[in-house]
Amino acid sequence: MISVIVPIYNSKNTLERCVRSLSSQTEGDLEIILVDDGSTDGSGALCSALSREDVRIRVIHKENGGVSSARNAGIEAAKGEYLMFSDSDDYVEPQMAEKLLEGIGEDDIAICGFHHHYQGRDIVRIPSVPGHSGEENFLSLYGQGFMNMPWNKLYRRELAGRFDESLNLGEDLLFNLDYLRRTDGIAVVKEALCHYIQDDTGASLSSQKRADRLTLAKRIWKESREFYRELSGHEDESGVINARLFQDVLDQVEALPFDQEKTKQEKLGIIEGFCQDRELLEASGKVALKALDYKMIHFCLRRGWIRTAYQLCELRAALVRRRQKASKEE
């Protein structure tokens, strides 16, 4: 049996879509564990109502403790041989559980592709691996961004650890690195089987502001480097792991024009701080960035061109706003 764990906090508007996509799975041998993490908008009552429609749905009501706390409560309650996770604002394809179960075979984890819904676009992302060695496959999936999340994977419950409840950024990747330390093989399912809805209003978990984001990003970077050393016996010379750190930093820089609470001088000060950070400077020498906007801003940061970097971000922000406007008019 597969135990599907859904952490829920104030997601009444999207919860039913998520749960019905799970109830409609072609793989019927599963339990759906809805963890109501102290919701105040009626999500808890909706969970109970949905559970009366499907005997496979179990509901846990708990005090608010954050998404990691909710997922851990689900893991502790799970009875299945396998674990899946879904976020309450996302939904999945009907064959997701079946195809992940077929895909995992004798391996210990299966990873599939997904639809990334953001700013009016549906970006289909499919994982690929070179297949030459475990370290190359890991690095490939890491660089493609498929190791960051739990909701596109099937895990063996007996190997699963716990999510770090002290973190609010990067805890998913750290959970996966911890899990991979106890596994032998990664299975890749080359289909987009789930739908990740990224809210660009600032309300979603991935969009919220965090003052300690750089500190957390550097912790993730260090632990990823250590994991790769354990796996391969040497440092990552490709720059893929360094790129993860810089993508976090560049995301913060690119978000500055949208921040209405800071003055332009304060925003320039933030960029200057990134330019002077010793560990960022250490990592900046070899970075495998792919996106053109990342490459251009990274080029400016390495040279201390603070105002030019911010001007590029302003230009990008103007293009994003224009695209959002056009999408709404359609």
C-alpha cells in the first residue's frame, strides 16, 4: 500500500481538487492522510467531509506547527510500504501512483516529472539522467532541480527519516539527501505526473519572504557538497552544486524590484552585501548557470557592478509584469 501524505493549512479553496485527484488514482491500494495543521479557514471541516466520501481517507487534526511538522505527523501515522507526498494547493495525474510504483522496481526511490504552473504558464519538466553512475545521475537530477521537493517522488517508508521542523527553507532537499544516504538506486519516470502550482502573489510557501534565506541557502549548499563528497569521493568540479546556491541568491536579487517595503538604496545595499559575502565569492568562480538572466546578473555581481545588476532586475521585472497583464487580459 502507498500512504499519501497531504499537509494542509488554510487551503480550503484548493483542497478538494487535490484530494479528488488522489482519490481518482488508478492504483487503488493506497491511504490518503490529510494532516490539518491548525487551519482557521474551514479546511479542517472540509477534510472531515471528504473523509466521509472515501474510506481510504484519514484525517489528523493538530495544532499549527508548520509544513514539516505536518508531514512528520503523516509519516508517523502511515501504514503503507511506500510514501508519497502532495501539497494541498497542487494536484496529480490519475496514473501517478501506479506509474511511480511500476517505476521504482528494485530501487529505493522513484522520481517523475511535473507541470510547473507559474505566471500563467504551464512549464512541463521531465527528468533525465546520463545513466553512467550513481554520482553522475544524482548530479544531473540535482542540477535539473528534481532533488529539491518531496511531491514528485515515491519513497520506501522503512527508509524515510524526518523533516527538520526548525527550518522553513530547504528542509525538503535535506530530507531527500538524508534519505539517499540509505538507498542504492534512483528510478526515473520520464513523464509529468503532478501539477505544481507556484503562487506569484507572495502567499505560497515558496514565495514568502525570509530574512534568513541566505544563511539557509548556504547551509543547504554545504550539506549538498558534503553529500556529493560522500557519494563520489571528490568535490563537484562541474559547478552544479554551486549553481544551486547562486540560484537562491539570484532569485532574491531578481525579487527586489517587486519589494514595496524597501527603498532603492536599501535594495542596492542588499546586493552589495551579496557581493562582499566571502562564501559566495568562494563559490562564484565555478558556477554552472543555464538561464541567460542568471548569467548576466551573476556576471555583474562578480565584478561588483551593483547598480547594473539592479537595473537588469528592473528590466526583468517590467517584462514579468507585462506578461502577467497579458495573461489576465486573455
